[in-house]
Amino acid sequence: MSHVGPIQEMYDHSNYENNFFVLMGFLNGTYYALSKKERRDLVLTQLKKYYGSIVDEYDGYFEVVWRNEPCTYQAYQKHIVPHQNNGHQLYQAAYMDGRLIIAGSETSTQFPGYMEGAVSSALSVTDLIIS
């Protein structure tokens, strides 16, 4: 987690054998207006602060700007506080006679909006399905 630089949240997705290395991160939403090259350069600069010049040996940079995806962004007029409805009790119930269960990081009552929340949600939904 960081409050400095474009990457606010970053995760190590290296494999168990330690021969495949990937970092995945979430950028501050204000960076959507920059070009992909500008975002990449800022990301690499931030990573160099932590890992040094080895960052220059990266194999690839891939990104998704969620704001540009048709099903993940809704325009709004007022500032939306992050995580304000996460873990809401409406997400905890099964609907349509148990045929619809809402799951995901934002639905979790523990660590909502974060990767740990996604794991917690998966466990909760598993319990709903099994019971």
C-alpha cells in the first residue's frame, strides 16, 4: 500500500517455484487521463524506488483503465468515497431462491474492497452454496 506515486495497492503474483515473477497493482484513479506511456513511466519510477535498476529489465507492462471499460464505470456528478457501500448486508443474502449469490471483494464484510476481501467473500459464498 502506498500514498505516494501512482500505485496505491500492489501485489506479488510470483509463482511458488519462484521462476515466474509478476507484480499487479491498482493505480490512483486520477491517472486515467494520462497516456499509457506516461502511466507506465510513472509506475516504473515508483517501482525503482523499491527495487532499484532491476526494474529496467521488465518483460512487459499491461494495464486496464477500468474507467474506459463499458461495464465497470458509471459517470457521477459528486465525489464518491471509496469503499462506502462495501460489505453492505444486501450483498450477504442469496436471491432468486438461492440461484443468485453476489460475490466479490466489495461484497465482503471483512476487508471489503481489497484482495483479502475477495478471499473472505469466496469463503462466505462457498458456505452459502454448501449449506
